[in-house]
Amino acid sequence: MRKWQIFTCVVLWIGLVTSCQPSRHSTRMIFSSEEVRSLHTYALKDIAPDLPSDWTDYQYLILELKISNPQRFFVGMKTKDGLYVNGIQPFSGLPVRFCIPLDYYRKPPASGMDMAATFNKIRPLGMINIGSRVGTLVGVDSISFYMIAPVGNPTLDIYSIALSIDDPGDKILQERYLVDAFGQWSAGKWPEKVKTQDELLAAWKQEESELKPLSSGVSEYGGFTNLQLRATGYFRTEKVDGKWWFVDPLGYPFLSVGVNGMRPSSRTLTKGRESIFACLPDTSGFVDFHSRNVNIRYGSAADSLWTTTTLRRMQAWGLNTVGNWSAPQLLDRNMPFVVNLRGLLLERGIMGLADIYDPEYAATIDRAIQTLTEPYKDNPWLLGYFVGNEQPWPGNETLLCDRILAGNDTPIKKALQAYLEQHGNTPEAKLAFAYKTFDKFLGLVNSALEKHAPNHLNLGMRFGAETSDELLILAGKHFDVFSFNCYRIEPNTEFIERIDRTTGLPCMLGEYHFGVPDRGMASGLVQVYSYADRGKAYQFYNEHGYAHPSLIGLHWFQWVDEPNTGRMDGENYNIGMVDVTDRPYTDLKKAIQATHKRLYDIHNGTLAPTEEKPRFANQ
């Protein structure tokens, strides 16, 4: 039996189904675009007078609401100990019931192998992004709703606030389709929105007639022929006159301009929410509208023709590297590419730290790396291998060790217990153990790469945040290139400088993007006001990044928009170079082309980067 507390101005849950427009039963907020942080705070006694101040016995916060745009906003509870906040992204444009597990406020998230798996939590009608501050929900006296850099003065209507022991489930309170037959957001309007298949066919035909190779003055591998260096037949790195470069197999300097996730697919869950889709081909539990549109475009030859068109797009736009997690058919197709190592058992380790103390571990990953690298060992188009991506434990070493100690009796737990017995159960000892373990892990991986893939580069770990100098030194001795992901207005040159001082290595940024809250999708991790601003942001970021002498690679995340109803973890970002209907975003495409023509001179120091800043919406 559910235990409910609902504020008195809402008469019945069912009443919201038939009357969900702003009325005397709703509290309306406007998030002002004039404010960097638009905040609305309500005393609990005013917005939900029947709710208790002690939420200890409850497991879910139940909101009935309507948000006018898909931009993330934040819900926080103020207690005697402070404010506890999580970000939420319920489906926009219609009234919904959205349920937030209160454990997301009370305790740190369960460990995942990367930061997205740790902090992104899917709900049937949206996503929750868990905040960093947790505590007891005792003495709740107010509730806050805020949005960072709102776009277009979005509104939030709150129809009811409730607490529950059980999860009543998310629910659409006004039945209608949310997603049309092409995978587009039904409630949204935009000039390029497709209405018929004939429109799509005409747009695809027009694009194909315009795809012409952009580059001149580059080698077959994409290296700049302005300068000849030593050729080895494989990609390598070299510092020339104080500036780092990749060097292509023919000996020409190369900058890696890549895109992650270059696949003809983008799945979203359907089970339990089938009614929101206008057209579902089957009942498999998920649907892939991008794949369906690609199949409409190419028919029975979709796989090969999509590959051909994607490579033509790269050549026409100025992209030169197939990034992480891309379709296998794009690899070894006369286009440089990278590969992410698999089989390292990071997903089994707590917070992504592998259990290297397992006596079988070294042999296991040696076999995994041998198997993975064998097809590519003599491939000149491969830049190298990424070891991992955004592990959540750096900076959280005490939490990591506490979770290991609280877990099952594993070899890593026994090793940690022995270490703490010798060195003391202190935060310093726990940090030292984590670093020692990570050092050994990287050493095992690098030894296997040197044995099985001696012709290719170790491209590093793709750290998700800045790290300590000690960790930089430790990790740097195993890498050929130091990689990290950087979701900011421009590359983190201070961190790049620190990497250069402590490791002496060139840098590569494994992920970045800019998005717009539109078409039913959230803006991603760095938000701009418009698609024109996104094009300007791309050019500004790339040119200011490559102006640094140590930066030799930037990879956009990702190729196609995430589904508006969320990928398999709920994330639904408008960050693609192409949309769900397999059409490119024009402003972004033009910016990529314009930037490509300037990169060699910018990195070489003979041309200044653009100073035209876009309008960023989360400064």
C-alpha cells in the first residue's frame, strides 16, 4: 500500500488528466533568460502544507508538472543541514507525473564504470542527474526550483507535490503521441521538421549532390603536406619547434579532428511507454528511429551506402578521424580511426577500478588485448588505443576504498585491508592505495599493448575531470598521448599546461560538444542559445584549442543526436552533427568546413584563432 502526502490545493490526481493547463491548482514559475541562475524557492508550508518536514520514512518525491522546454532544471530541498539538489529532465511540452527517488538526495550514487553510468539515472519519462551533496532529509523547510541560463524564458507549472513509500510510476497526464513516425518530437515546431517521406528523399538527394572533397594540401592520411618529417608507416607523435603533432604514416604533421559514436543507430526504450510513439514496428522493447530512416534512405544496401556517405561527409566537411564507439564498417576504410580497449574488466571493478589483484587478471587482459588488436596490428590508418573513459574514482579515493571494504571478499578488498593495516586507515593511505593500484593496472595494459600492438599509440584514459599532479605523473609514464574530456566553453588550457609541465606529453580531448534545448532534447553539457551559436562555438573551441602547442586532437561527442526519449540510460542531448532523420545541421557543418581550412596555420602559430564568441547559455 502506498503512503501519500499531497498538498491540499490539489483535489484529485485524476483531476489533472482532464485539466492540466495553468489554473488556480498550479504554481507557475518563469525561468528568466535574463538571469544566469533563475531561482524560485517556496516554503514547504506554502507550496505543500500537508507534507511533513521529516521525509525519513519516504522513498519518492512525486511531482506533477509541465515544463515548457527540454532544458534541465534542478529540484532542491533545504534542511537544517543545507540544500540538497538533483537535476531533472522530464519530457517537455505536456503534463506528466515524474518520480524522483529520494535516495538520490540521501546517499552517493552506486558506482558505475564511468561518470555517465554513475550520475545519469533513467526514468520512464525523463532522466535524473544526481548531484554531489547528500544528507538526511530531516527538517525540510523549503523546496527550490532553478534553471541555469534559461533559454527562451521557459515556464514550469507544478500541479502537485507528494511523497510516497512506493514508486507510483511516471505517467503522461494528457494522452498524446510524443514521437512521430520519423522519430521527431511531435510537440515541437521548427523550420526543418519533416512532414512527409518525399521531403526527406528530396533533402537527401540534394545533400548527396553537394558532397565534394574539401581538403587540398593534405596527404592521403590527412596530414599537412606543408612540412615533411620522418615517415615510419604508422602514426606517431613528434615535437617540432616547440609544437606537438601527430605524424601520419607518410611523415606529414597531422591534427586529429574526429567524432565519437559514428553509427547509423540510436536506440531508445519503448517497454512500458509504447503509447507515446506514433509508430512502432515491433515489440522488442526498444526502437531505433535513426536506423529506420537510414534504411528508408538506402534500402537493402543501407549498411554499405551509409558507410560510403559518412566517409564522403567527413571528406566534404573537413573531419579526419573516426572516433570512439563507432561502427566497425567505418574502420579500415581509408580514414584514420581510434579504438577503445575492451575486455579490461573495468565494468566489474568498483567505480571503474579494476581488480588487478585477482591472480587471473594479468593473463585475462593480455588475452583480451591480443584478441582486440590482432586485426589492426599492421593497419596504418589506426592512430592508437584509448584505455578507458571518465572513470569516476579519481578525486573520490576515500569513497572508492570504503566501497571496496564494504563489498564482497575479493582480492582487491584483501589487498586494501592489508595495505591499511600496514599504513593506517587514513584518507592519505586510501589515496595511496588507489594510485598504486591504478599504476599497476596501467602498467599491465601498456605492457600488453607494447607486446601485441607495438606499431600504435597508447592514447590514454580520457579522464573526466582535472587530476592531481601526482596522478598526472603516475599515468603519464604509461601513455604516448594524455587524453581527457573537456566540456567547457573552450579547452582547459590551464590543465593542458599542467599536463605539459608534469608529463611532457601531447594532449588530446576525447569529448566535447555544444547543444541547444530544442526538438524535445536537452542541450547537453555545454549550452548555447541557437544553432548558429553552436557553429560559432565549434570554431571558437577548435581554434583556441589547436592554438595551444600541446593539443593535437579534438573529438566531438557525438555523430547523431541522442533520441528525444533518451538513450538507454535516459540521456537525450541535442548534440549531433546529423539529426534523427540523417540530415546534417547546416550551421555546424559550415563551421567545421571553415575551421578545417585554418587549423594548420593556427597550430603552427602563423594565424590567430577567431575571437568571435558565440552566445553561451551556461557561463
